[in-house]
Amino acid sequence: MFSIILAAGGGFLGGAMNALAGGGSFATMPTLIALGLPATQANATSNFALLPGAGASALTFRDELGPIGSAQPWPLVAITFACALVGSLLLVVTPTETFDIIIPWLLLVAFLILLFGKRAAIWLHDHVTIGRRTLFAAQALLGIYGGYFGGGIGMMMTAVYGLLAGATPREMFAARTLMLAVANTAAAFVFIGFDMIRWWACLPMLAGALAGGWIAALLGKRVPPTPIRLWTIAWTAAVTAMFFWRAYG
């Protein structure tokens, strides 16, 4: 019973973080590892637990979906799906001991993107211009990363799309949430096929994530964004430091 409550609590926190500022895997991954799952299985289980929330967000903003610069969204969907399959297969063949060493660095990348992503996107847009082919190549790399790990990928997409389209993060929300849902869905097929998901932890975590996302969306309309951002940065920094200590301490 305690394991179920802990999994649901981790999902609640992860769903709330995704709804407010992103970085939900910083809550779900440590929870699952604390429950005794190997890091690769924890990553796969976390991916599936957060999938319904990503899908619900994509459906909510479907009417706002449109071209990203000169690129239609559907080629990007196909690229994301195919490359996320590749990324998730890479996770399947990665030994747990190796992933334990890699994951702190992936979390560090995600943390830095949460910290500097918006400012980096603005700076890059002012200094660099990319075309459609470059966008497709970047989307392929994002798809692989999303299937393999996915932390901070939303901010990565915001930066890349900002370079091409010159749009605000709000204007890109529909495309970003769709690509996130597509990447998670592709990875879910692989993780289910290779029995990477631990359902006894995944299902209560999934329920908690849905509840956390819904409640946080309601609260987010009343809470100023600055405290939310500061709390998210502090939490992700602590989790990143914990994983470095776990791997190298």
C-alpha cells in the first residue's frame, strides 16, 4: 500500500510540474527509483505514466495547430514518431549500469534548459536563422532524445521552433504539446513490447499525474509565475545533484 501511495504522490507532483512549468520527470523518476526500479525501467514507466497528460494537452490545443514557419506539422509528427522509436530502442539496449552513469548528465542538460531555455531561444532567434531542412534535422534529434529520455524536451522544442518561426512560446504551444505526445506514444509502444514498464507502479502514478495536472492547471491561473518557476528550478537542481551523488558519490 505504501508503494502505491508513493507512486501516486510522485505522479501527482510530476503532473503538476508539467502543467505549471515542465520537468515532471524530475518528480516521477526519483520516485520510481526510490521504489526499487532500475533506472531504465523507471524511465520507461515514467514515460507511460505521464503520457495521458501529454495527450490531453495536445487535444486541448488541437484547434491552434498550424504551420511552424514554412513547415507543416505532419512531416514533423512523422519524423518525431520514427526517431522516438529509435531513441526508445536505444534505451532498451542500454545496460542499467551505463544508464545510471548517463542519467545525471541528461538531468543536468534538462535543468540547464529549464533555467536558461527561454533566454537562449530569444538570443538565438536574434542571431541565427534556420531553414526547413535544418528544422527537420533538429526534430529528428529531438525525437531520438524524447524516446531515450525526454527531460526538458519541451523547452528544446520551444527554442528550435522560435528560431524558425519567430513566434512566442505561447504560439508554439499546440505544436510542442503534439510532438511531446507523439514522442511519448512512440516510446510507449517500444517499452510495452519489451516489457520495460512496471504496471504496479505505473497505474497509480498515472492516476496521480492526471489529478496533479488538473489541479495545478486550476491553481496556475491564480498563482504568480515567478514563485512557480523558482520552486521548479530549486527542485530540479536538488534532484540533479542527488543523481550525481548516486552515480559518482
